[in-house]
Amino acid sequence: MISEFQLAKASRLVPGKGEDCVFASRLGSDGCFLMGVADGISTANGGDAARWIKKTMDSIAMEIGTELMGAHDLFERFHSLLENATSFHELSDSHSTLSCGIGRWIHSKNSAYIRFEFFGIGDSPIWRIVPSQSAELTFQVSSVYSPPTPSEQGCVYSSVNLGAGRIDGRVHFGSVDIEEG
């Protein structure tokens, strides 16, 4: 049994900005999806880095098809493509954060839920958003992934360095189960 879900992507346009790239793709017909955000760092070529990440993730999604892949495998594939992206190595200041992962439906005896396995590079958070039980609130949010605490305003502790073809800093891996509904 494959449960239905809707996958949407959106970003807020800010005049003078535009470094963010949101991506989302279904992976075959078995209810899996790849989604995330590349947040280009406001440097000379941050937007170029974010757009390259989106294009690369879209190509990985096309490769995967119905093959099941976890967050570590996704990261290794992305990292390999980054190391071999020689066409951008001449760009200095081409950095982006990246938070993304693969979700899949899990069916147990009494329920269905999405298991989202992810990795995070940098300070772009991942939130779990659920409808609120309160009449005063529309939704509630809990943090699934966020930068280290304490964090410094405007300090990115890791990034995708497209110009050098490497990841600068640490990568965080995790997963979260999201109940149906």
C-alpha cells in the first residue's frame, strides 16, 4: 500500500537577494522523495553555488529512480560530484549551505509515517511543522536540525565550497519520523 502525499516547494523572494534554491523530486513510484534547500552565502558567487547544488540534486534524483538510498549514500554521491565539478573551480567565494534528505513511507501494523533521513551542511534549519491542536495557533514547529548552540549571528560553521570542490566544516546526519496527517 502506498500512501498519498503532496510535495510542494516555495521560497520567499527578497529584493537584492536570490541565493536560495529549493528542490523537491519524487523518486520513482514507491512513495520516496528527495527534498532540500541550498542557501547560497551572500558572497560574489553564492547564488551560483546554490543553483549548481539544485541542478546536481535534480540529476541525482533522476539517477536514483526507484533505487532506495539513505542520507549517507546521498551525501557520498553529492560529495563525489562536487569534487569532480571542475567547471566551477575558478570561481572564488562560491559557497552555499545545504540541508536535504530522502523521505520514504513506512507502513506498520497500525500506522503509516514518513521517515526523513537527512544531512545538513551549514546553518539552514530543518523543521517539523504540524497542525496545531489549539484554536489560537495554525501550526506548531519543532526543530529537527539547526546550527550548534550557542551559535553566532551570521556565522556559518560549514559550507559547500564550490570553487574549491570540497565541504568546509562538519556535516550533520540524522532522521525524523513524521506521522501521517
